[in-house]
Amino acid sequence: MENVANWRDYLELTKPRVVALMLLCAAVGMALASPGLEDLSIMAYALVGIALVAGSAAAVNHIADARIDARMARTRNRPVVQGRVTLPSGIAFCAVTGVAGMLLLYLLVNPLTAWLNLASWVGYGLFYTFYLKRATPQNTVIGGLFGALPPLFGWTAVTNAVGLEALLLVLIIFIWTPPHFWALALDRKDEYTDADIPVLPVTHGERTTRWHIFAYTVLLVAASALPYAMGMSRLLYLVGALALGAVFIYWAVALLFGTRADAPKRTFRYSIVYLTALFGLLVADHYFVA
């Protein structure tokens, strides 16, 4: 590391907002895997380890995409682009955080959770970053699987086993990711065009992207009802999930018909609120509904 004063730059490498959302989803996986909060130490170790591995993968993305980031207004002030974090320092940061996270998970949680995190690191940090992102407009759909795994990490941290319930949570995030990202891509289409990144609005046009967002949103609302259908949750969750989904569909329709100029940005922002609230409902339903 260059000096202590630069700690904020290294923190920025980890994409802290993204990691925070991942940790929320992992925590929900832990909560649903357990009838109570019996072993808080395991949960704490798991969350720290997951954060370290995810932060390492995000830092790889920062380093690999520095040239692309320099061409986009949204990312041109990132620390690697600006030279506040040098290439050797960035690589060292990736290595230290990644190895530390893996060791923590392997030694203090369980090997299954560690290996799943490593698979996610390879998938996002290497496969998505160096290949998928530049190869196909379906990069978000395919690569979204790696970002959808945190509930499974949380589940395996508590149970040391893969559960169907955890895979259902992964499915919900997997379906959520395309409309979440494509709304941002619509809002920033010119930047992605300038950076020569083949996102769906650039390769297939805005109209096709809006239809894709609408279709995935409807599918997402249907998938969000599955926890109730499978007996994972009760009526509180179902009512809340359908209400949240109705708002998401409203924004998808606004995007589809172009009724609001700010629809792409508002849809992107609401998608984050939606996922946070949906997973919060799952926990509330699990612990507080008799």
C-alpha cells in the first residue's frame, strides 16, 4: 500500500456499495438457514470472509477495466484510472484481500463456503471481467450468476450444505440482475457506446432492451412468489413481495412506453430498493411472524 492516507482509495476498489448489498443477501441466507441466531461468531467470520473475497474480485475489475473506465463519466474518477492506486499496489491489494478472505472462510467457517467463494471470484474477477464483458450483450445475464451466489454462501456457512431454499434465493437475484443493470445501461448508453462495451442497448437498441427489462421484471415477480409457494415464507412475505413487484412492473412499463424521461435512472434505483426490501421481508417473515 502506498500510505495510510490512501485507505479510502483502496476501499473504493472493493465497490463497497455492491459488496454491502452482497453481504445483505448473504446475511439473509444465513438467517433463513437457521431457526435462530445460534452461532454469531460463524456468521461474523463468514461475512468478513465473503466481503474480503468479493472486494478482491471487484478490485480485479477496477484494474482490468481502467482503460474503459477512463472513457466513461461514471467511472473516470476511480482510483486506478486517476493513478491514486498504482497497478502493483492494486494487484497486491487483490492478492492480500482474496487470500485473507479464503483462509478465513476455509479455516473458521467451512471449506464448502470457501470453495464456492473462490468459484465466484474466478467467475466474476476473471471470466466476466476479461471475457464476457467484452464478448456478448448477454454478459449481464451469464455473469449475473456469479453475483447471485451470496445467499448460497450464507446458507452454506451455517449448514455446510447446499439447500434448495438457498438456490431459490440465487434464482431470484439471477433474474433480478438483468433489469437492474439494463436500466443503468439505458441511462448511460452513450458512455457504453464510447467505451465499446457490447451492452444490450448498444448492440440491439433501446426498444429491444426495454422489452427485455419488462419480460425479466414480470418473470422476477413470479419468481418472488416461489418462497411462499414452497413453504419458505408466509402471507406477510407474499403480500409484500407482490406489492414491491407491482411497483417494479410500473417502472418497467414506464420504460417500455417512454412515459417518463427519468424512467431508466428511476428503475435502476428502485431495483436496489426492491431487492433490499424483498430480502428484508423474508427475514421479517421468518423470525417475527408466528
